[in-house]
Amino acid sequence: MIWSALLPSLLLPLASSTVVAMTDRPESLTLDIREHGGALEVQLIGDSSRTQSVSYVLEVSGQSTSRHRGKTTLTADARTVLSTIRANAGDKWCVRLLAEEEGLPPYEILQGNCTAEE
């Protein structure tokens, strides 16, 4: 599956009146990934210096595939766990986050054994 083709339909539109350059601040959505005896625990963390809307698609694949998508408002300087996914990792696993922050172009974070075709 090609993610760039799905991105417009998976991410929810965000209303924005300002555009912040990507170099002005770090990404507000990050991943915390831990392996425990063949299993993965993936946490999607929201931490923003400003109050803003974000939308995301988090997919964890290994022996099975789990997907969580959402839209929320991050409060300034309030670190929050937005999602936790636990899955059997298997030999090869991939964690893919497609995210959009208010006023910024979408971005992708990949961890594990991910390929462009997935």
C-alpha cells in the first residue's frame, strides 16, 4: 500500500490561519517504542510548545497489523500519551506514524523494518 496515496483520506483536515516553518520548532508528535519478550509497546506522545490541532494515523505491523487514527488538540507544554498499541513483534516489525500539525505539511516517522511499499 502506498501511504502517499492514502494520506489525504486518512488525515483529517485541519483549520489553520498561521503557517510555522518546520525549522522553527521540533515535531510535536513522537513515538516511544519498547520491546518486551517478542512484543512491542508503542506509545504516541504529544508534546507541543503551543496549543494546536493535530491528526494522525499510527500503524504497527509485525505478526499482525493494528491501526489507530485520531484528531485532537494538544495543550501547550502538556506532554500527553495519545495512544498505546501493544502487538506481537515477530522477526520483522514496522511502526509508521503519519501526522499533520496545524499549519504544517504532513510528515512521517518510521521505525523498524519498514519499506516504501507498505
